[in-house]
Amino acid sequence: MRQSLALLCRMGLTTALAACAAGSYGAGPKVTNASRAKNVALHATQSKAQSLRTSKRSKMEQMLVYVGTYTTKGAKGIYLCELNMKTGDLTLKGSVATTPNPTFLALAPNHKVLYAANEIDNFQGAKAGAVSAWAIKPKTGALTLINESSTKGDGPCHVSVDNKGQYVFAANYGAGSLTAMPIQKNGGVGAATGFAQHSGTSVDPKRQEGPHAHSIYPEANGFIYAADLGLDKVFVYKLDSAGSFVANDPPTASVPPGSGPRHIALHPTAKFASVITEMLPTVAAMKWDSNAATKAEIQRGLRAQPKCASAYYFVGMLHKEEGSDDAAIAAFRRAVDLDERQFEAEQEIRVLETRRSRNSQRGGFFDRFRKK
């Protein structure tokens, strides 16, 4: 039996807050997940045995929460908080691990080890980041370093663990690559056995000048999904017996150009996936089949495109407020093309085109005097 609580909210913070609940206070570790810059993610997970114990109580009142940070402006690393499940109050208990830029956290399936993505660009003299493994003390939540291992690429911003507890995966944002590292008997991370380097560009010359792997998710049936913001693609892999990445056929699914895919949520029914994008305020809904054995089936599953009329309308309103009329009109027209919010979008287009026409006429009038 699994019981979970998830909360995701946008915060105006300079640090990346990565949170994972470590269980009811004094009852041993239970939960985790984490987030990157300006996001907080809380995931509470209970084992079957703990669920049976807590079923005798009305509610689990206290929960320990780990918070990962950027350490470039004074933060030390991983912090411990206490979450009151009745009131929602989150109380800082203090620092429990000093480590550079632990911006995303993931818990081992046995709930005994916490893994951190150390988002750095120099590890042991090489241009790479690292994953650090931390043993959890059950009653207090204190952390003890087990070891660290190179991700072979700089700027790892996301880390995950397969459901069997055999591999840790990292997405290297700076390098645009993915890493697979075996988990050792003591919970530590071994040297990388799998490495996949992405290549290419997309439509935004500033943010998509190259690959930027943003997240990686192992699925129970063996498929591994990775979102690459720089390429507007979701990559699909499996691991071979040696722990190396093997590209799926087809190897990728695309989201609309300029969207910038960031994270992926796989539906429990194994029929759908949602991809949240960073550069546009959209969620791409995809139909997928984790048991698909043929190229055609996987293609049908992964190439579904979202209809984001409301998102385009929202983007248009933002551009309108900023005075970027041309960009606003383009966004509103996209909303009209998608047959949703058509009336509102067409109204905004008429207002903006009228304003643009008047501004043009005024400019021409004054230009006549300037020429004289």
C-alpha cells in the first residue's frame, strides 16, 4: 500500500528548493522527491508496514522534509525541516549536510539513502558534476556521506532512482547529457556505466543553442524517459545488461518548438504522460505505451501533440501588457487556430491592430514635421 502527498508551488527564491519527506517524526524515513530552481516539491511515501501502524492513528501529524539548495549565496547544502501535516506549517530544523549545489534529491526504494544531484561544473578537476549518496539516520533524519561519483557531464540538475534500487540516473543540464550509475551494496553510487550525449539545437538561439537535459525518469517496465529543454524533445532509452543506454526506436518524441520541456509525469495507468514545459506555460499531454514492442505503436504513443489555446491566450495577454503588440497578435492568432477561446482572442487582435494602426498614423504625422 502506498500513500502519497504532493505539493508543487512556484517560489520567488534564489535557491533551488528540493524537498523530500523523510517520514513521520521519529518513525523512520518514508518519502522523497525534489525540485530544481524556484520550485518546491513534497512527496510523502509510506511503506506497507508503516501504513498498517499509522492506520491505528487518525493522522500522521509530523513529517521530516529535506531541502536542497544552491550554495553560491551562503546556503550550506541540504537542510532538514519539519512539516506539520495538520496545519501545513514548515519549520526549519537546521543544516544536515554540507555539499555544493544539491539542487535535486531522490530517495532509494529502501528509504535508507538520499541521493543529491550536485549541480556543479568542476568535479575532481574535470568538467563534470556529481551525485552524492547520504545514509539516513531513521529517528533523527541526520545524514552521513557515503560517497560521491562523477556524472561525466557538467551541471546535473535532476536525479532519480529506478524502482528496484539498482541504478541512479542524472540529467546534466550544462552538458546536455544523461548518466546511469549503479548503486553499490552500501547504498553508494558506483562509477558511471551509462552515458548518452545529446546534440542539436532548437528555435530559441539564446536558450536552445544546444542540448540541455533537464530531467530523467526510469519507468517500471524498463523504459527511461528524459526531457531535453534545448532540443524540444523527450528521449526514450533502455539499459542493456552492462548498464549502458540503448536508444529506443523511435528514439524521441517532440513538443512544439520553443516550448522547452522540463519535467515528465507518468500516469499510474501507464497510458499517459504529461510533459511540463518551461519556456512556454504549457503542459504537453502524450499517450504512451510502456509495453509497446513495435516502432509503430511507440510512434503513435509518443507523437501526440497538445492543444494549448489557453496557454497561447495567456502568453498573448502578457505580451500585450508589455506593449509587444506583434508578439501578442501572433499568440492570439495561434489560440484562434486551435479553436478554443476564439472569441476572446479575436477581440484582442482587433484591439491591438487598431492600436498599432493609430500608433503608425501618429508616427507618420510627426515624421512630417521632423523632416521639415
